[in-house]
Amino acid sequence: MPNQPFPVIRWSADEGERAGTPLVVALHGRGADERSFAGLAPHLPSGTTVASVRAPIPEGGGYAWFANRGVGRPLPDSLAETSDRLFGWLDTVEARHSSVAVLGFSGGMAMAGGLVLAEPGRFSAAVLLSGTLPWDAGLSEETDRLAGLPLFWGRDTADAVIPADLVARTGTWLRERSGADLRERTYPGMGHGVSVQELRDIHDFLATAPPRAPGGRVTS
């Protein structure tokens, strides 16, 4: 990977205001950057801190999370390397927060999915938007892998950016095998993006997700 600081983060709150707050790690889409989620925090429950992270690989005027062999198909070694670096960063910040959730859009959904599949106990909730899980990237697909994890999956069923077979595979696994506490929502006419209604639904989802401290301990 390029020799650049990692991760580059745009925080929604100053350092002195973050202690004890729920943390949402926001992962942008392929070819975008950390500015994509700069305005996310006001749409989330009050007091939430957002860390909008820049992906490490320059691509298309922005950045990508992993090298790939086609849309939604990460190369296993590349996905694993970025995951390791993100987990290493989380090790330095998660203890300051009451919980850690991950939110990913498009290519960021594949990255977020890779994180929760690798270490589901690290997260209090996951928000997966307009993408696919990182199939065939060497991650466990065992039944109940995400047992009890509150998970929001939002998309437009007519979104043509992500291959339909990968979306269908994601849906089948999340509904039937993942063990996640799944909240699935579709938004006709939204396209490959995030709508105001979806942001409202994400707010409500995070507001009602059981608080779970880093490491997987349910706190209430």
C-alpha cells in the first residue's frame, strides 16, 4: 500500500468531546473520500461521534478500501491488510467510547462487512448500505456468524451498480444464515445513494440497538 498516514479521519467532534460517546466508524464508497460522511452526525442519535475514515488506496480521484477483481469482489490479501490496519487503529480509540458501530456505503459496505465477519464481537451494530458482503475473500460464512448483532441493510432494489447476483447472495445469507438481528429496508427510486428517509431509519435503528461495549459485552 502507498506510504501515507492511515487512517486519515474526519471527526464529527473535537477530541475533548468524544470520551464516553457511541462511535460510528463511517466507510465511504469506492472513488470517494472521508468527506462523503462529513455531514452524517446530525442525522444520528444525539451525542454520537462519527469517525469518517479515508480508504488507503488512491483510485479514481478518491480512494478505495481494497484491490478487487470486479465490483464487490475484493482480493483476499488486500481486504485482510486493510482490515488489520483498521483493527489496529480501533485498538487505540475504542476504549474511549461506550460502543463502536460500523457504517459502510457501496465499496465501504464490502469493507464494513469484512470487518464484522472477521471480528463481529468488536461492534455494537452494523449499517450496510447499497452494496454487497465481500464474498469469496476468505472470510467465514458459518451459520450464526453474526449471532445477535443488530444489523441494518438498506438499498434500492433497482440499484444497477452492484452485481445482482452478489446482492442476492448477500440477502439470502443475511436473512437465513447470519444470525444477525436484521433490519432490512428498501427505498424505491433512491438509486445508488443514501436518501433522507434512509437516514431517518438509520437514526431509529441506532437509537434502539442494544448498547454493547467493545469486545462484545452487552451493557444493558
